[in-house]
Amino acid sequence: MPENTVYKGKVLVAGATGRTGQWVVKRLQHYGIPVRVFSREREKALRLFGESVEIFTGKIQSSVDIAHAVKGCEAVISALGSSSVTGESSPGDVDRDGVIRLADEAARVGVKKFGLVSSMAVTRWYHPLNLFAGVLLKKWEAEEHVRKVFSTGGRSYTIVRPGGLQDGEPLHHKLHVDVGDRLWSGWINRSDVAELLVEALWLEKAKNKTFEVINESEELQASLEHCYDTIS
Ligand SMILES: NC(=O)c1ccc[n+]([C@@H]2O[C@H](COP(=O)([O-])OP(=O)(O)OC[C@H]3O[C@@H](n4cnc5c(N)ncnc54)[C@H](OP(=O)(O)O)[C@@H]3O)[C@@H](O)[C@H]2O)c1
């Protein structure tokens, strides 16, 4: 692991065992940043990450479990995502209430930064994806809460609203960013979403930003820092 020169402090990754979350862990480790993962399934986290990260097991429905996990971390990155219409993996439980609980407990113990994977089209109540238990609306409610809680008290947030997610290596695309939820289609690698949130940890210009992002063209990138230049 390289020496950590870019960001001091431990980062808790929620949803770390997911496809984007795994990339968040990899990119944090690439920069030598200490990682703690919060997972509902210890064996899965162990299988994926071995001993290279701290593993805190718990339920996103439990404030007690979350409070334990966030304690001692400087930042939290959430790549949580629902996978069923009802029950404990539903949009209401995960995308809204899980993220809200995470933000509240993090702020309470002094976490300074919150990074969130949201989605393009979260402001569009009429979007067909809302047929899946109102998933976009739930994400929007969580976003609003994160913006409220993490824009005061020396805290900050960065919310990434990706287009369709695909797999592939990071830093292989020039990205197109926009604000105001005006994009209708486009794809982006999960690894680049992760990279954007990891770089946001140390970039002043990434503070308190919410933005949409998709691929523009295939082109190797040295970093994604410049994506934050055009976001107002
Ligand atoms: N798919 C797209 O095209 C697209 C587009 C825009 C935005 N997004 C959003 O981007 C985010 C990341 O997507 P992804 O494809 O990386 O998601 P993913 O692979 O499905 O990962 C989701 C993560 O959430 C966790 N999770 C789900 N239910 C949970 C629960 N009840 N308690 C605790 N953890 C729970 C999963 O844990 P386990 O590993 O334990 O299951 C996993 O770590 C999601 O919020 C998704 O909605 C997706």
C-alpha cells in the first residue's frame, strides 16, 4: 500500500461489498487511506477484502450498530443500494432510511465528510424507475437529509448522481458532469464513481457539491479532479 499523503483519517464504507462499494475500497487503498467497512455479512466482507480492512458487522436498520461503526472515522462513503421492493433491502429501508441513519450517526460522533452514491433522475417523480418502490424519490429524500446535516458544523458532503453503472477500470474515460438533473441517459464505470468520491475527500472544490456524471469519451485520465472545476 502506498504512503498516505493525500488524506489523513479513516474512512467508513457502507455498501462496501457491492459492486461500486468494492471499487471505493480499492481506490481508498490505492491512495493508502485506512478503510473500515460496514457490512451485514462478515463472511462476505472477509472473502472480498481479507485482513486488508477493518470489518464492522451490523444492520443498516440499527442506530446502535451504525454508531459503533462510524466512531473513530473521519469520513463516510455510502454506496448502499436497495435490491428488493419490500423488506429490509427495500428503497425505503436502504436508500432513504439507511442513508439518513448513517448520516445522523456519523454527524453525531464528529465525522466531517459524507460521500454518497445517488442517481441521475432523483428529482423526477414521474421516472419509470420509481415503479420500483419509489427508489428515486427515496434517494432524493436521503440526499436532502445529507445536504442538511453535512453542510453545517464544519462538515461537508459530496453527492454523485451517476448515469447507468457499468463495470471496468477507473480513469479510462473523460467524464461529462452537469448539475440540475438535466441529463437523460448515459453510462459511467462504477470505478469512476468511486474515484470521484475518494478524490472528493481532499479536494476543497468538491465540498458541498451535488452533480450528475456520465462518460463523454474513452480517454485515459490522470485524475478526475478537474470534474469538480465546473460544478457550481
Ligand atoms: N445500476 C445502475 O445503473 C445505477 C445507476 C445509478 C445509480 N445507481 C445506484 O448506485 C448505487 C451502487 O450501485 P451498485 O450497482 O454498486 O449496487 P450493488 O452492487 O447492488 O450494491 C449495493 C450494496 O448495498 C448493500 N445493501 C443492500 N441492502 C442492504 C441492507 N438491507 N443492509 C445493508 N446493506 C445493504 C449491499 O450489501 P450486500 O453485499 O450485503 O448485499 C451492497 O453492498 C446504488 O445506490 C444504486 O441504486 C445504480
